[in-house]
Amino acid sequence: MDFTGSVSDTGVTINLEKLGTVNYYSKIPDQVNDESIFIVIKNYEVIGINLGSLMNAKDCDGIVELILPENIIPVDFFYFLTKELTSYGYMMNVEYKMAISPESLKVYQNYWNKIAPLMRMFGLKEQPKRKTKARHRFVKELFEVPFSVDYNGSKATVYWNSRNELIIKKGAILVDKAPLTKAGIVGFAGRFGMQLRQEHADSIEDNVLTKDVHLRSVNEVGTFLYFAGTNSWLKLISPEGKTLDELTIVK
């Protein structure tokens, strides 16, 4: 595979022409492309994978940015990549399901196979790791705790009322529009978020909740408020400043 590129004190840029661009950063970049996929690496392990954001990048060893080619939809490939990395043994906290056509799957697999050698050079191990998916337990003592959300323009107070019920209190501000892919279409998370909003249309006016909304999971809360795109367990913050992930994760 031929490529051109450049090297600086803070990273490497590799131009793969029709296969897009791969950037490697030794520190957090100043600007973030909202359609790029970022793989965050520490101690030769993936500690985070994000679409259009740099969560979990603090104190990392390096960040790989995938600027995808035009024929790949970022939201769909992000889901594909979570499954690919799960097969390596990494913990990918993605609970939703989406269908990718066989034709697209072939394109995504071919692209990943071609850039995999670069990923190995940047520290991504392919050997399976004996890890399990992050699990969280419902803690009944938390049902009275008002968790706050302040992310990407959305603001809300959320209560974890029971194992399969979270309550978003009225007055919450929702992100206005679902993000579009490079192809100019709404991705899976956006479609799912709009579906949730349609189910609760009588509780929304001008992107503000006029009544409490009851949802089934933390991921639904994130999709409803800001169309996902990040780990929502880290976005629900207690009055003491602890995330819902910290308070409930099973170690």
C-alpha cells in the first residue's frame, strides 16, 4: 500500500488517498473532526473509541484518528469497529444493535484489513484479551440521587428509579437536530433518537421537556438527549461529581 505523509513533534499524518487519512497523535489535538473515529490507546490497549469526540483521552499514550474515505458512513463504521475490537477481547460499551448490509460490511472489512498493519504499528494489539463487557449493577440507594447531564448542548436531571427505568425530569433541554453523516443522511443513533422522541412527542415542546420521560436504559437516555455518540454512563454526574459508571460498575 502506497501513501504519503508528514511527521511532527506531536504526531504522524498518513495520507492513504482513496482510503482516507490516518493520524496518530502523541497528545490530545486542538481540533476534533466530528466525523472522525478516535481510538485511544494506553499501555498498548484500547481504553476508548469515540465518534467525533475525545472522551477517555486523558493520560493516554496515543490517539489514532481515522478520517474515513467517502464511501464509508462514519456512524455505521463506528458500530462495525466496536464489534471488530470486541472480537479482539476489548470491552466496548455498546448495547444497541444495527443492521449493516452485506455490501457495506464487505467494504468496511476490506478497509479495516488494509489499515490493520498501521494499527499494529501504533500499538493496537490483535491478540484477544481476557476481558468482559463492562457491567453495572442497580444500586437502590441511588434512586433519590439527581444525576445531571450537560453534554453537547443538552442539559437534564435524571433519576435511576429502578433497574429498567430512568426518569428524565421536565425542563430538560434536548439537542436540536440529529447529526448527519458525510453522505448527508441521519445515522443509526440519530434515527433511534428521533424514534424515541416521537414516542414521547407529547412531552416535548421546542426541544424542552414539558413532562417527565421514563426510559429503559442509560443508553436510551443518551440517545434521547443528545443522539448518543459517547459513553452515557460517564455523562450522568452525581452532586458529588462522581459518574454513574463509578458508582455502579462491577469490578
